[in-house]
Amino acid sequence: MKTALTTMALLITLVSSASAQWVNLSGRWQCVALCLGPRGALAFITQNGWEMNVLNEFGVPSRGWIDYPGHIWIERAHIGGIFSPDGLILQFDNGTVWQRVPDLPPLPPPPLRSRG
């Protein structure tokens, strides 16, 4: 009985730590270190579940996926990378670092003009 409870507690811990690594990586990213293109160039990720489409900072498209919690694989570049638990930093195996660019709030509607 004690072994079953210990096993159950271990499984709950593993599942909760794995689910804590689930983040949405979709959005704009800015290259901040060891960039293929100019430093500060933008890259884009569109994520759907574990699968993603990636456009790197040099403009090269590729497919990618989360191969295990906290780690992605970019197929065309043949490179992996780790992402921070909050999903704000991506660091690739070659040292390239991307930082998420915050989404801008929508612009307010233009003021109405009177027909005066």
C-alpha cells in the first residue's frame, strides 16, 4: 500500500512538472546573440500543439516541434534549443539566443469627426 502511494505521488509530481513546461511559443522573437542575420532581426514562430512553423531571423522557413518538455527541434536547421519556463527566452544548441518581443496592444479607434 505504501509503495502504491509513493508511486502515485511520484507520477503526480512528474505530470505536474511536465505540464508546467507547456507554453505557447507563437509570436515574434528577436535575435539577441549569435544571430544568422543582423542582430535584432525578427524571427517568427506559429505553434499548434506540439508542432510549429518557424521563420528564422534570416528569413528561412522550417518546421519544428517540441520533442520533450522544455526543448524544441527545428528540422531544416538540424538544431535543438531549450526554452525558459515562462516562454520568453529560446537558446539554441549553437549559442543563438532569441527573446520574445512583447505583443503591442491594439491601437484605439480614431476619434469621430463632427460633420459640422
